Amino acid sequence: MAVVGRIARAHGNRGHVILNLETDFPEARFHPGAELFVMRGAGVEPLTLTSVRFHGERPIIGVAGVESIDAAEALAGLELRVPADQLASLPEGMFYRHDLVGCRVETRLGDPVGVVSEVEGTLGGSRLVVAGAAGEVLIPFAAEICTAIDPAAKRIVVDPPDGLLDLNVGRRMKPDVT
């Protein structure tokens, strides 16, 4: 399943929630009657949207069965997902974020950089978060830098400007939790 949004917080006292988008197609994904899924524990639960309105670029949604602020607050932090087979086909050279996560990144000379752990940003300015041997490396997701992208082979080749890979190594290192 692909993540299309995250529930940020409750909005108002009637059970509505505000979302952080993880899709470039919000109007197609979020509309009354849409069925989305959340993972709770080991299970997957369907959610049906009862209302949708946009405040700026963020949707505020109503969910069937969620009628109070307390019920809405219990949803905060959940990821809204859709089955991958429901995703629209993308034009050549465009990729879904989940297709890039897990790709190994290497330089054009074949030197390993790490593995993509996440993709941040929007369609207009995204970057790869790469888990490298010395910590996280942030790489702009730009054609001039990411010269070969093959999600099927789980491989991205980069040709970074001098110093880019060393510039931000370890800046956002997450604690080692074992």
C-alpha cells in the first residue's frame, strides 16, 4: 500500500482532521466517499471519507464514525494509504516516492552512497534522504544530480557537485535504537 497522507491533528470539535499530503493528486485521492486505509497494530482498517474541504493546500476531512474531537485526536499520526494498484500511471521520468525508498544510491563511478530511506519535499523540490555509512545524506532529487533512476532494479546513480555528499553527512543522524 502507498501512503497518500498523514493525519496531522484534530480540527474543530466535530471529528474532522487535517492532513499532511503525501500525494501530488489530492483532489483525486480525497473526496467524499473515498475509501482509504490505516494500519493499526497488525491490522489494516478501512476509513470512508464523509466530507472534504481544502484549507490552503491541506485537506480537512470527515471520517465515517468519527464524530468527536476525542475520536479525531485518536487518529493523529496515522498514515492514510491506498492499494498500490489504485495508483495512476505516471509519465516517463516521474516516480512515486515509495518506488524510490529502498533504492541503493551510488556515484557514476560506482562508489556506494547508501540506501534511500525517505523522499522529502514536494513535486517542485524534492530530496532523497539516503542512509549512508556515516549517517544521513540529503541529495536534491534533480535530473542534473540523479542521472539514472531505475526503481525496478532498486538503483539510483548520482553525479553530485563537489562536496555535496560530504556537506550534510550525519547532520540528521537518528539515534540508534536497538
